[in-house]
Amino acid sequence: MPSISRDEVAHLARLARLAVTDDELDLFAGQLDVILQSVATVGDIATADIPPTSHAVPLTNVFREDVVRPSLGQQQALAGAPAAEDGRFRVPRILGEEA
Amino acid sequence: MTADLTRATAAELAARIANREVSAVEVAQAHLDRIGEVDGAVNAFLHVDTEGALNAARKVDEDIAAGAHVGPLAGVPIALKDVLTTEGVPTTVGSKILEGWIPPYDATVTRRLKEAGLVILGKTNMDEFAMGSSTENSAYGPTRNPWDTDRIPGGSGGGSAAALAAFEAPLSIGTDTGGSIRQPGAVTGTVGVKPTYGGVSRYGLVAFSSSLDQAGPCARTVLDAALLHEVIAGYDPMDSTSIDAPVPPVVAAAREGANGDLSGVRVGVVTQFSGEGYQPGVLRSFEAAVAQLKQLGAEVVEVSCPSFDYALPAYYLIAPSEASSNLARFDAMRYGIRVGDDGTRSAEEVMSLTREAGFGPEVKRRIMIGTYALSSGYYDAYYGSAQKVRTLISRDFDAAFATVDVLVSPTTPTTAFPIGERTNDPMAMYKADLCTIPANLAGNAAMSVPSGLSDEDGLPVGLQIMAPALQDHRMYRVAAAYEVARDAALGAPVISGVPQLAGVAR
Amino acid sequence: MTSVHELMDYAEVIERFDPVLGLEVHVELHTNTKMFCGCANVFGGEPNTQVCPVCLGMPGALPALNGKAVESAIRIGLALNCEIAEWCRFARKNYFYPDMPKNFQTSQYDEPIAFNGYLDVTLDDGSLFRVEIERAHMEEDTGKSLHVGGATGRIHGAEHSLLDYNRAGVPLIEIVTKPITGTGERAPEVARAYVTALRDLLKALDVSDVRMDQGSLRCDANVSLMAKDATEFGTRTETKNVNSLRSVERAVRFEMTRQAALLASGGEITQETRHFDESTGSTSSGRTKETAEDYRYFPEPDLVPIAPSREWVEELRGTLPELPWERRKRVQQEWSLTDAELRDLVNAGAVDLVTATVDAGATHAEARSWWVAYLTKEANARGVELAELGITPAQIARVIALVNSGELTNKLAREVVTGVLDGEGEPEAVIEARGLKVVSDDSALEKAVDEALAAQPDVAAKIRDGKVAAAGAIVGAVMKATKGQADAKRVRELIIARCS
Ligand SMILES: [Mg+2]
Ligand SMILES: [Zn+2]
């Protein structure tokens, strides 16, 4: 089915937050095309009457008690942060909607 | 003395430590020394925790000296795949993006190992985010196969398997999403087990594909694998997909199997896993193994599982889809590396630059495949259809296990291939997991046990044994019986054929 | 910075268009712990102190579902007359945003736990309006960002942002209405009445703090207009950030007048997110995305499906408290209230307060008189909700008892209440501090009466001539002389006695 274009790869990369290079666009377009053609064969046997399986083991209703467990301390929480300030994770300016 | 310690089985070491014939510290030091000698050539370890290992060993020695009750593997060294978190010890998942990250918590598997007195030597190399079948996708250089250092040790858990074959550790932990324990086991001549999905907690296992990932034991003998299996398995409320049921009696089954009698056991040979694409030497080794099972008294029949032909494509949709979501958290905001934060770029730009620099090509490729397969408009044709194939594969297993106790096949179609051979051909690489993937999709138990060497290249071959969910003990019994017969036929364990590593004195 | 909008006169909007509303309400549950981890769920902690590997989205961490949150979701569903799913799942909603630690939100997608319900809401004139409920589903909240640099601390122009994940993973229930049609000019009122009714319901269920000011109840309002002759819904906008009941009404009204003006001038409505500005009462466009967001939903593999047994659902149905509308019906019957009286009581949001005051010993007429007539005005004047006024039903009941025993006059009682509202403590303390005791000593009053009569001899003469109505002037003088602390009825009696 697919013949995946360079533009589509660029779109996927943007959705996935990957700043791919021009060379990668060419490489990935070719490789994704081959892979997607190959995996599309799942459609050959996946008929409408077959229910999908999302979980290998059929469990239901696994709940946790509403009991507080110790949290990490602020220092521990921030220990691996690339940048922190005033007990918070410091991140570059956020574009977009106000929360 | 030192060589003696690094070549012993885990069961022997545990007994000698418990009897105070040898101290846990001596055992740990022997393995640390061995790592120091050979790991330059093998690159099985990403991080060696010398101090942590010696402290843990010392603690075991003290407990034993004090007469405390210790577990059956207390004091035995173990190598941990770098995909499991270790509090205070770096965890990278073989990726640049997590370089320098020190987790603030232990995975449940890590905690159980520590509680059982195992001595964690360090963290083993792997394909980045467990995506690969050769360990060439590690950001920290490939691991080499101790049987031939120009060849791959399998993947993604190549480090865990190579550490065993190089006698750097008697035990290791792997994780298996599509074969990442079994395929490295097969190509390094070691034992690797993927327990039933939900049998071992995934809490602290850095997720690749949540519905497929499963941690399991790696060892040089079936009994050692079983002993480790019982340490790490069992219900964990921190993992909602963990099964709240008793651990299958795998140690008892391994001991029973070692008696060498498989009469009454029905073994099914999966007909789909042979023919084109299979190395003749691998098929001959497999046929010899099946003949041996018959000699042990097993009843062998052929079983057809037609939808297994669609397992590989289904897997290469489901795993990348889940991965595209699981790996979204690596965004340079809370942990890991950050690239391009020059005060002018936005968070979105920094995320994209970091992920571009931090992920290798295979990871990016799979993220994009998964992003594509989950997109509206493509979901039904790709992800949705793959989930249906999953249903069909489970039905094939159910039908098969209605007539046989275990299924067998080669673990992987070929022996270890040369490093670099398949790096530019993703589809060829993916085929290494052809036989192992169905058990991940259905969630049942499966393992690989060495079936000797391929007659054309002298490299190890693996026999895959598959059992129904929560019947893990069935395959241990078969594997243990086969192991005894095989060693008797070969005159020595397969692993004893590992050549001396170049430039290293034995 | 807000752009200038052309607005259409509201009457004309109604003449030319039919509004269609869709309301999405997010409710934070007040469980002890978060949705998927054991971190404490409390508002206002030091930043990043209520976080763990799970809610920080650390590598390897896995969610574990809070059973209490599921229970609350089912109870909310039942109270909203919904069907409860026999089987449902969580899904991952994938999109990147720094306040979301995993860069996906664990939410429910096409399999909500509750669906197909309704809520009857009471409008200002006492009539009922049925709002159909599409679904109520479970999800998790995000962290909070603080924008640093730039003029106003807003996201635009900020130099960098600081993230606090204490709120990340707090359990949310999202309640979505079906399209609300047929409201006509009352669309803004229906929107406010719906959120009010929902708030009261959630409060009665004791599942949430329902504090719009703290964000534990948040409303997004979807508004579109249909021309009178149209057969299909118009393009809608979604206004976020509507954080008070009054704002809900204002935001809907503003969007109606803005959209109508745009449509009338031949323009088109852009499907977009808009932000409500409390200070100007207007909405403004958020960032429009060049392509519709593709959330790539798929079933959450780390959580297993939820299949509530019918026994469990019925057990939870048994735990539902008397719901607000049931209580209203009961109160009307028990107190024999007219429809108008009930409406006043409900509109004042005083049903609970009056009931509690009655429980503390007052009659319902006295209690209603205080809460509906007097305290509602005080609340308006002070710009707070009636319930947040700072006086309890028990305190009001005590003041009423003091009036009944003659220890306070009505006027004094109001002064006592003012003291309590001003934070001067218990009613008894206010009485003590302000010296607000009725002068009930007849000899003191007689002295004051004599003085007043002496000061106004012509009035005294009129009273003696039988013109009793003239006594008012003397009462006034006596009350003034006693600083209002006399019982006016007694004073009148004493005047008449003195002049006969
Ligand atoms: Mg939502
Ligand atoms: Zn938490």
C-alpha cells in the first residue's frame, strides 16, 4: 500500500519531535517504504470478524489502594534535571496555548 | 583457582559460598578480575560497579558468618542488562539520550536480586532501547561474540549473553520483547528464558514495547536459569500486568528433567520454522536435537501454526507503535541530555534537537514507523490489523497446546553473523527474530537452550522450547533432560568450546 | 493584549441564530493519592515534593490504577444517570507538551466508564432544563508551568518556564455534554446553571473540592451558532480558562455575539481554541495549529481493562447520597414552600445552609430569611460565594435563638452577624466586644421615655389625645438615646402607658 514520500517522513519526524537532516529524510523514506510494504501483509489475514488483542494476558480490574506512599524528595526529583530553578524543572520557553 | 571460580555454575558457587569453602568477596573479585581481563575485547559491560559488588558480597559473607538464612543464590555474581533501573548506578539503555542518568529507584527485578543476596557486577551492553538483534545499535559500541569476536553476540541483550560466554558472570538478566534473551542465548551457546508475560515484574524495566517486554534469566545451565527465575519472578503490585499467581515450579522441573526421562511428554515441531532462509547447519542441529528428545522418551509430532508467518510483520507494527509512545518521555525536560538550549530556542525545538542527537538511526526508524502506524487513517490497516494477527497467533498456540505439551523450533534461523553484515538492511536484521516473536505476541513462555554447534561454521545453535502461559516449568523439564543428553553425546558442555579470547591468558 | 471584536446586539443574535453549546468539565477528584501512583493528592505543596518515578514519567516506571478513583467515577456516572460500561479501557493520548511528563496523557478514548446520561438543571425562573451527558471518563491531570520573563508572566514573550509536577497525575473526571440545543436566548444562563448544578452534585457526592478558583473544577465551553434556516451545526469554538460560574455565562454570551457579528458580515468561524479573559469578559484566539492534532490513541498496554461487575455498580448506587434535586423536592414538601420560595432558596444556593441552620434549631422561615434575604446581599457586597461568607449555620441558629429570647433585636442581630463576617469571632464574642445587649431594664427605659416626652411636648399631647400613631417619633428618640439597644415594642408599650 504505502509509497512513503520524503514529505511524509518529514511530517512523521515533526510529530515525533525528531529534527532529522536532509540526508536522513532520503535514507528513511526508502527504508520506511520497504518496511511498511512488508508489514502491510498483516492485512491479508486480519479479517473483520477477528477481535484485536491488546494485552497478552487477559487480566481485568487491577486496582491499587488509595494509600499514600512516600514521594521522592524535591532534590531527588530534580537530581537528573538538565536545568532547575526554585525547586522546579527549568525548561526553554514553551510555545503555544496557555495552560 | 580464579579460573575455577569463573567457570563454575551458579548452583556450585552458591553451595561453596554457603559452605564457606569460598567467600562471596573472593567470587566477586574473581569475576571483576575476569571482566578487567577480557571485557576490552568483548565490551559486554557498559558500567562495572566494583564497589557496589564487593559491598554486596561482603554483606553476604557477614550474613553467612552470622548464621543467617540466605537464599539459594546468595553471593553469586550477576550481570544486569542496562535496561533495568539501579538506584545510584547509571542506567543508559544503550542510548546517548540517557547518558549520565542515575536512577533514583531500583527496578523490582533489581530489588529482588539484592534481597536474594546476588552480587550485581554491573550493567550490560544492549541495542539502544532493546531495538535490535545484534547489539550493534548500542550507542556505546558493539558487543563482540566470545566465540568469534568479529561476530555479533545477538541482541538486544548481547551484553548479557556475551558476559556468560566470556565467563565474566555466571548469571545475567536479559529482557525479551521479540527474542532479545533467546536469540543472544542461541548465538552464544547459553541458556536464555523468556518467562510468561506477567511472570516477572516490568516495574523499572525501561519500556520498549510494554505489551511484549519481559525480563528473564540468562545462564550457562538450565538449572542455573531456573534458580534465577525463581528469584526474580512473582507478583508485583507496581506492575498492573503482573500475574497474581504462584511462580511456576521451575527449579523442581529442572531437577526432574535432569534425570533424563521425557516419557509421556508430547513435543510439537512447528512446521512453519524451517526451509528457505534457514542455515542448513542450524536445521541439522535442530533435527539432531529432536531425535535426542525422542530418545529421551518424548513423543514428537509435527504441528502447523499457519498464522506464525504473520508474526514478524505484526511485531514490527506493534512494537514500534508502543515504542513511539514509550520513548516520547525522552524530551530533555526532566532527565537525560539536553541539546541546543541556547536561550533562544523553544522547548519544542530543544526537544527535537535532543531527540535527533540522542537517538540512533534504528530507534528513529522505529519511532517513525510507530507514529505512522498509529496515525488516524492508518490505524486500522496497521496497528489494528496487527492486534488481530495477535489474536490468531494466540489461537494457533491454544490449538497446538491442546495436543502437545511443548513446541520446539530453532531459536534463530542462522548462527552469529559478522558484525556489520546486516546494519544497512533492516529487514534482514529483523528476520533474526522470526521464530522467537510468536511467543512474545501471545505472551506464553519460551526459552533457548544450546543444541551444539553448526557443522558448517562451528558456531552455537539454539533449540527453542515454548510452553503455555504459566507452564514455564514444562520447558525447563524438557530443556534440562535435553541438556544432560546433549552433553553426554558431545562429551562436554557446549559452552566449554568457547575459544580462548585473543590476547587473554586463560 | 486583546484584539478588538465586532459584537452583535444580543437581541439580534437571538433573532437570527440558534446557539448550540457543548460543555466539557474537568473535575479533580479529592482522593488521598494520585491516579496512578501513591503520591499525595493535595493542593498547594512546595513544588516537586509530591512526585515519584511514576508521575514524573521516569524511565521504567509503570502506572497502578487508584481503585478509589474508579469508584468515584462510577458514582459520578450513576448520579448523572449514565450507563456504566461493562468493560472499558484506558488509552494513551499522544502529544508533546512539557507539562505532561510522559508526553502522553493516560485517558479514556472510545471506551469511557460512564456514558449516555443527563442532568436536570434549574434555571433562574425555577424551570428545569435537561442537559444530556455524552460521557464521563477518567484521566490524569498535567503539571503546572510558571512562565518567567516577558511582561505579564504569560506564556507569550516568556524567556523560559519552570515546571512543577505536583499536580501531574491527579485524578480527573472529564464530563462531556451532548450538543445542547433549544436554549435560545437562555444559552448563557443554561451554561452557568449546568456548571452550578454539576458543582452541587459533585459536592454532594463528596468526590471533589469543586473549587473553581483552585482549578479543581474547570470548564471548557464549546459554542456555535446556527442560522435560523440552517439544518447543520455551525463551526464551533472552544473557550478554555473559564474559571468561575459567572465567567461561564459571560464567555458563552461573548462568543455568541462575536460569532454572530462575524457570520453576519460574511465571515467564517475558525474552529479553534479561545481563551477567556476575566478582566475584559472577552475571548481571544489561541495558537491555531496548521493541521488538526493527531493524538494517535491506542489502548494503554500498561493498564488492564476495567470490567465493573453489576453487583459492584449496584453497591455503589447504594452509596449515593440524597442528590441536590431530590433534597430540593423533599425540602419543598416538608416546609410547604411555594415554587417561588423554593426558587429563591435554590437561586441563592442556600439549600444546604438553610437545612443545616434548621438542623441547628431554627425554623425554616427564620433560617431562610437570614440566608436568602440578608446574607445573600452581604455575599454579593463582599464578592464571595454564600458558603464562603465566613459564618456557619450553627452561628446563625444561635443568633436567631437570641432574637427569639429577646436578648437581641433584629437590628442588633444584624450587627452581631456583621461582626462575625468581619472576623471578630463567635457571635457571643461580638456581643461582648461591641456591647450589644438589649436594654431590658424598664426603669432605665422609663427614664428615657420621660425625657423624650418632655423634649417633645406637642407630640406627647397628641398621644394623650389618642393619636397613638404619633408615638413613633418618641420611639425613635428613645432608640436613639439608647443607641438602638432597646426593644422597640417594649418602648412603645411604655410610651402608651405613660400617656394614658
Ligand atoms: Mg481530556
Ligand atoms: Zn507519583
